Amino acid sequence: MKRKTLLALSAIPLALLLSSCFVLQGFWITATSIAPGQSTKAVFQLHAYSTTADKAYQFVVVGVPDNNDLKVNGTKWGTNGTAGGPFAMSNQPALAPAMDASGQCSDSGFDFSSVTGVTWKGFMTPNKVADKGKVNTEVIVQSGVKATAGAGGDYQILGLTGKWIDDNTDGIIDMNDTFFCSGFGLVNLYVRG
């Protein structure tokens, strides 16, 4: 059985900056074992953090191996019907590179530069999401992950969440914007090949 290891989380400090609208409370996949050609979902369980008025664009980033054995198919916010959901989050190719270049997530406990062999796919809410008075509200975000026909063995999937503040108010994600990373998780997926 071959093993595909992406990173060692023990090397990443676990201190998080908890100033985001929604904080990661759990990260898992709906099926931990699938066959080539089948799909599972990476699930983010989020809870509102602030009791004051806060409204921002929320994001999730999913990391899969560079070898193209796994594909991320799309992401939906609020699949449990909370925080305005469910609705599709937009694919944002510039998100992970801008977060990496800014270095801001490393301040929150996640260092993109320490992770190798990963393809990142970022998703953003199309509108700002408010969290005031919703500290007991659970928001479920789901990203589809599909195993390609040639996949087989053990894989790791990484999930990262937080909020984006467009400092230039130009609607363009870049390294000069503010990124508050509010949690990350790692799960294992076995593809029966």
C-alpha cells in the first residue's frame, strides 16, 4: 500500500488568531474510504465568534495532493440552512497565493510555506456574512472531493477557513489585503485502488 504524505502538522504551531467572523470547530470527510471515480465531501463546521457587529467575506481553502489523484469540485456555504445558506461559494484561484504571499496566516498558526506537495483551491462567499448575536449558530460548509480513475492509497486533505477584508476596496484579492485565518484541519482519505 502506497502512502501519500503531504505535511506534518506537528511542525505548525496551533495558536490561532480568533478575530474572524466564523471559527473552525470541526473538519472531517463524509466518507473516509472511496473507490476511484467516487466522491466524498470535506466538511467545515463553523461557529460565529464575535458578539459585536461584524460582517465580512468568508473563505475556505481545500488542499489536495499535487499528483492530480484528487479533485476539488465545488463548495457550498450553509448547507444546514444557517447564515443565509445554502449557496455556492465562488472559486477564487488568487486566494491561496495571496494568503501565502501576505504571511498573515502564519501569524494565526498556519504557514503555507511549510506545506509542500499540495494544490490549493480557495472559495469565497459572494457577499459579506454577518455574525452578530449568532455565537450559538453552527454553519456547515461542504466541498466536493473526487478521486480520479488512477487514484489509490492513502491521501491527506487539508482545510483552512477565515475571512477576507478587501483593504483596497477594489474587489481584487491580493497580498495587500487582510486575511484572518481562523482554523485549519487535516483528514485522511483512503482510495481503494
